[in-house]
Amino acid sequence: MEHATLETPRAGFWSKLALWKKILIGMALGMLVGGLVGPDAELLKPIGTLFLNAIKMLIVPLVFCSLVTGVTSMQDTRKLGRIGLKSLVLYLGTTAVAISIGLGMGTLFATGEGVNMAAADSAPAAGEAPTLVETLLNMIPTNPVDALATGNILQIIVFALGLGIALNLCGEKAKPAVQVFESLAEGMYKLTELVMKLAPYGVFGLMAWVAGTYGMDILLPLIKVVAVVYLGCVIHVMVFYTGLVSVLGRLNPVRYLKGLINPAAVAFTTTSSAGTLPASIKAAGEEMGVSKGVSSFVLPLGATINMDGTALYQGVCALFIAQAFGVDLAFSDYLLIIMTSTLASIGTAGVPGAGLIMLSLVLTTVGLPMEGLAIIAGIDRILDMARTTVNVCGDLMVSVLVGKSENELDESVYNRSRPAPQPSAA
């Protein structure tokens, strides 16, 4: 009896741990075991390979179903109107800029150079790069079923967007199909949640293999990756966002930064854009003067499709993995990364483990080794804190710009140096 009671707390302790803590433990144990065992850690690699295969299994149905439902959820075009269009353009535009900053930072700091890793099977052959025209033409699938079967992510995204728009135009007749896609999307979200529970074990197996094969020298580049991602996030908010507020909104960017403090703190600690929504809506109204009508539409939309921080992180991490595995990326590959990250952000922002899922999309699209995913997974929580904060800052920036353009922003509230004084002032 007493023996049974001693066993239960152990199981309870592990089950109560947050996923990111489990992944960190898996990474630490993997590196420890790999360092002790050496090349024999190769025996543990199949555990990680199973996890990577499960991630690959999710990619096509998850992206397809979530993108279709993401587009069909915006069917009330009268309500959306100009606000919806402006928000969408700003969100996708800033995401494209964010991934470009990430790629630039990754190229400038060369975080993966000198790591000298090798893909398990064979390094991707550097074939002749397609031209820009060929890349654009290849976005349209001649056979959507073939695109789904072969996992051509860019073609799947384009087809899903087109199908979602078509279902919206069909109106009532398309409702049964929309409900089917919504059910499938929910199923995929749940399956993703289940697969992500395997992450600590997969990371353990792969990190044991990495440490056993390449030694502990892999740690220094990871610290460099974290530093570069954080620096890129600071630049994106302090330079790009404040620049848009100043130039497009003709507003004082310092007031925007002051209004960010509370929601940014919540985002940094919770790593959830959706979980930060109450704080974001409160700050948009009370600190920035955005009307309830605009903030209640633009901010939830941003929590669904705005992935600026994640896009920036993907740029740095994709370059790190390419450099670590000795893969040279052509200019067309950079364009593919930008397009994939920007378009995929519509469908994957609300997905558990969205950062890793989107990074796996990028790696698949440009043919980079999926083994790199396990290396990044160990520091994903640290990176997630920064990228979620950027996402929330971007949501508020767009709400301010849209509110200003629609005359739905109270500038007396925005320009106020502190909240309105209480009636019973001393």
C-alpha cells in the first residue's frame, strides 16, 4: 500500500510539468547521456526520428484544413469591409518584413557557421535554382491532389486560400463543407497537441544523438541563436513598428511604446497571444484610445493570423540550420521562405506548438534537414517568450493604425501621458 502511494506523486510531478519544461529536461538529459555515451548514442536516435515523422505527418492536413477554416471564418464581408482588408494587408506585410529581418540577421551573424553537422540520410543536393518567374508559376498546382500527396506546401497554401474564398462566395450552399473543414481542423489541432506531448522524448533521443556525434560544442551556437533572435525582435518593435506608427499614423511612437508595457509583460510570461487578448484590448482602449469596435475585431484577428515574432525567429533558425548542415540557399530559397512563412501564418497562429510547426514547414519547403528542428526545440520556450511579445506588439500597432485611418482613435487618450486621474485626487 505504502509502495503505491510513493509511486503516484512521481507520475503526478511529470504530468503537472509544462510542456516547455519537459522539453528542456529532455534536451538536458539527452545532451548529458550523449556526452557520456558518445557515438553509441546513435541507438537512441530512432526515438527522435519517430517524433520527427509524427511532425511531418501533421504538416499537410494541418495547414490545409486550418487555412480553409481561417479564410471561411471571415465570410461576413460587410462587417469586415475596409477594416478587414487594411488589417490583413498590414498583418501579412509586417510578417514579410519580419521574416526578411530574421533572414538578414541570420546571414549577418552566421549563427550556424562552424557547427559542421551532417543530415542523417544525405545532404540536399544544391540543384540549379529556379527563376523568380518559375517560382511564381509553381505556386499554382496543376493537380491539387498531387500537391497534397507530395507535400508541396506552397501549392497547398495557394489551393487552400482559393478554396476558402470560393466557399465564402457560395454562401449557404457551402455551409456543410465549411463545417466539415472546421471539424477536421479541430481534429488536427487535437492531434497536434497529442504529438507535441511526445516532444520531450523525441528531443531527448535526437539531442543524445547530436551530443554523442558532435560533442558539446553545439551549445555555444544555440546561445548565439537566442541572442540574435532577441536582438531582431527588439529592432522589429523599436525601429519598424514605431516607424510605422510615426510615418503612417502620424502619432507619437513613445506613447505607443508606453501603452505596450502591460500586454507585452503578459505576453512574455504566458507566451500566448490569445491569452494576452484581455490585456491587449484593455490597453488598446484605455492607453491608446482605439475604439471598442476596432479593437474587438482587429486584435482577435491578429491573435489568429499575426506571426511577426515567429516569422523573424524562423528566418534566424532556418539560416542557422542551413549553415550548421552546410546547405547553401539560393535567392529563390529566400523568397520561398518569405512566401511560405507569410502565407502559412494565416493558418497556424492558433495551433499548439505553432513556432515549431511553422519552422518544420519552412524546412520542408526549402529541403533543409528536419534534424535541425530538435536542436531548436530545446531553446524554443526561451525564443517563444520573445516572439509572442512581438506578435502582441504587432497586434496593437495594427489596431492603432487601423483606428487612426477609420477615425476610430481618440487622440486625446492616445496622447495622454498617464491614465485619466481618479475623481478623488489628493
